[in-house]
Amino acid sequence: MRYIEHIKTKSTHERRAHAIQMSSAILIVVFLVWVSTLGWRFASIPPQTASSDVSQTASVVQASNGNATLLVSTTTDSYGQ
């Protein structure tokens, strides 16, 4: 509470400048934490191999194994041709 009382004695310009400094410091800390986790997050993504004919279809048998949720996914690089 003493800190807040001390800040209230400052002029409006000084309080705004202090608020910008504090918010910038917090933003830098959040940014550094985010950057430090990028390597961990990218390392957990499995590498994918490229082929000339990319076609992936989710198995209907696996999707309909009694679960309430049905997910069917199809990916192709021939755009439906």
C-alpha cells in the first residue's frame, strides 16, 4: 500500500511513464517465456515425410469403433481430380 500511496504523489505524466515501463517489463517477461518454449513445442512435432502423391484418409473402421464422436478426414494434393 505504501507503494500505491507513493505513486499517487507523482504527477500524471510520471504515473503514465511508470505504467508504460511496468507494462513493457511484464510484456518482455511474457515474450521471453514464450520464446523459450518454442524449441520444446517444435521438438514435439513428429517429422513428416513428403511423397509425390500425398493422400491421407482416416480409417472409417477406427472412427466407428463405438465412440460417440465420428471423425472422417481426407487430404489429397490432386484437388479432387
